[in-house]
Amino acid sequence: SFLVFEAPPRIRLAPGPTNAKIGENITLPRCHVTGFPSPVVTWRKAQGSLAKDRIFQDGGLLTVVLAEKHDIGSYICHAKNYLGETSAATSLVVVFSSQGRLPQSAELLVVACL
């Protein structure tokens, strides 16, 4: 015979922040979940709602497709089984890309040529 040890969920999640540029696909840090029976893992945004058409969840992973400014914020990983539940948060920062801008040295060169 063997023993089965049941355990409430526990989470390990890096708090971030995770940085992304607007338009990038970004995967937040993995939400490492333990517990038995296996906890159900869900993600939510601390304020506002997840952009359902651009968010993909695969267990402990959450990917934001084509990041936008309103994706900035805290994301909550939640794990639950019949013995309990727990949550942890990580944050996402979305910044504007500097692509398309001239480097400062080129701008100075233009100014010098005038």
C-alpha cells in the first residue's frame, strides 16, 4: 500500500516587472503551482479585465499578444483545489518603442549642417 499526501495550493511567481514594447508578444513569468490534487490555475488582471482576444493562458503561463498601453498593470495568478486557494501577483510595463527615430548623434549632425 502507499500513502497519498494531499496539500493545498502553493504558488511561486516572480513579481516583475516584465517589460514589453507596444506591439510585442510578451509572456509573463511562469506561475509555478504545487498542490494535490492538482490545483486549477487561472489568471486575472488586478484592475480592469483581460483582453480576451489577445490573451492566451496555458496553465501557469499567460501570454499577451500585441501588447498595448492599457495592458500595463498587475496580473494575478490564482490556484485552487478543495483544500484551499492562494494568489500571487506579477506586473507588466509596456513602453513605446523608439524605432523610427533618428539616433541623437544623427540629429546633432543635422543641426550642425544647418
